[in-house]
Amino acid sequence: VSIRPRAGAAWDLLPDHIGIVRQVNMEKGVTAVVLAKDDFCLFYHDRFPTAAALRAGDAVAVKLRKDTKHDKTIPLAFAATEKDPSSEIFRRYNGTFDQIPDKPFGFVNAGSIRIFVPPDLIDRTMTDGGTAVRGAAILELDKVKNRYGWRAVTIEKA
């Protein structure tokens, strides 16, 4: 038996898992990426410095391993991609934004889908009811209502 070097990049034998950046937390030095309905991984900036440059809504191709003992998904490598994640967890939308009175959040009505817009995404110019918007959303568990719903990760005026 002999071992010989081969051409290729690190982890290139592993398949890509397409995910979407949910959040980049510079204070904690971590980027969260959603991979599936109940699966995500964390890119710690000390190990993956380029993950700090990602933005919410960016699609990434992730090489990973599963740690079944600790029920975690461990990222090994990633690259930006033009591919969209599964429609089970990701969708692009067009709709109308309505901010909830006296609340810091709002919702986009996009046909039969209602998308939660967290306070950090709301632009001060969108406070008028019925503003036409577009963006990207991920499926996320609403822990208060204990059900899945759509959450905006990007939003802009249409």
C-alpha cells in the first residue's frame, strides 16, 4: 500500500450542501447558515475569517460533516454560490410591507404567504403601509407559536 499526493482542493470529495446565510454576528464572531428545515451550521470567524464578509441572504456551498454524538453539523469549508437552496427552506418574494402599529417589526404579504420582517431589516422609509418590496426569506421555527413560518433575511423597495 502506498500513499500518493493527488491534485485537488481540500474537502473536494465531499458533496456541496447549499445553504443560506441567516445572520452574521460580528460581536460574537459567528455566521449562521441554514441548510435544511431543522439543520444549520455556524462558521466561527476565527476559523473561517472570510465568513465575516458574508451577508444575510447570501447563498453558500458548504462542505460538512455530521457529529451524531453531539447532534451538530460541522462545517469544513464553504464557497459563495449562485445556486439557490432548496425551496423547502428558501424563497424569493415580492409583496407589500406593513409595519405593525407600535411594534418594531412587520410583515410582507406575498400572495398567500406572510413573511415576518424583524426590526433590524426595517428601513425607516418603509413605515408607510403597503410599500412594495422584494427580497429573500427562510423557513424558520417560530418558538413562540411553535410552528414554522417565513422570515425575511433581505428586503428592499421594489
